[in-house]
Amino acid sequence: MTATSSPIPLICFGKHRDLGLKMEKTLQPHFNYAAIVTDYKDPAALLALLENLNPSPRGVIIGGGFDGGMVRKVQEVVEAWTKGHEDSEKIPVMSVPPGTFEAGGPPALAKWIKGELARVYEVQW
């Protein structure tokens, strides 16, 4: 990312909005959260975000408080949406390993997220 480019917009799934906002601050200036979703029950809500957010999200981060079944559902929705929009880039879905926050609090969570984003988007912190 250059000094003049915009942050990469992400969708954050996290059980605690306040923690999501805290994590977003640690990701600046490279990334921002276009939306923070605290519950996932309806694929239509995720589809609406993918369709309507501007700029379009370029990644999804799922907090460790969500189970593997929910992660798979989000991955399926994102993959289906991407296939239906051939002009869109693949949208990575990254899932924080359960227990990351419990093991080390916000610093451990921020370290994992930043490491994963650096790997996927090739940014340097």
C-alpha cells in the first residue's frame, strides 16, 4: 500500500463490537472494517453487504467466537457471490483460531490478525 492509496475494506465477524473496533485501530492505515457483524443467521444479510458496501469488501475476518460451521457457511456465501460476479477478485475469508483471544487477550488477537493480513495481502507493518 502506498501513502496515497486507500485502506483495504474488510468485513469483520466478531461477537463483541467494541473489540472489533479496537482491532480495527491496530490495522490502520492498511485496512479498515467496512462492516462489523456480531451475529450470523441469514446469508441474505451477508449478500447485502457484499452487494452494497462501497468500496466493496476485499476480505472477511471471522473471530474465534464463531464455530467452524458458521465459518463454512460464510465461505460458501462469499464464494458463490464471487462466482456470480466474474469481474470481482476472490475475497479471502480468514478465521481466527478459537482460543486466540483467551490465550493472550487483545495483543494476541491483533498479532494473529496482522500476521494473517500480511500473509494474504503482502503488507508490511
